[in-house]
Amino acid sequence: MAERVKVWFDPEADYLEVTFSEAPGYMQESENDAVMERVDSDGNLLSFSILGVSQLNKSKPLVAELLSGREGAA
């Protein structure tokens, strides 16, 4: 089954957001200071965002462990 993902980049804010679901949720921190995650009331991952995208080290990938699962996110 295919999943629809929305990717949005704001160059002025240097902000990237990847959205799996438009369901209501709230933002919380991840283990990486540049990455936030949006989760629903059950802790399911709805989206994640990266601040300062242009400042990332281009020689290695950004790695962040998202605290929430994706069950039920649609």
C-alpha cells in the first residue's frame, strides 16, 4: 500500500517539514536539536521537521532517532 507524504521547504526560514498525516497533534523534541517531531495524542508520528537545513554537514547524513512510532499515521 502506498503512503502519501508531503514535503515542504521554506528557504527563507531554512526549514524542511515532512508530513505523513494532517491529523491534529503537537510538537516535541527529538534527540537531535535540529529535528522536531509532531505526534498525535497516542504518540504516533505525524510529521517531522528540520531547522537549519542549509547548515547541515554535506559530507555526512543527518541522523535522528524519532521517538514515536508510525502506527496509525495516515
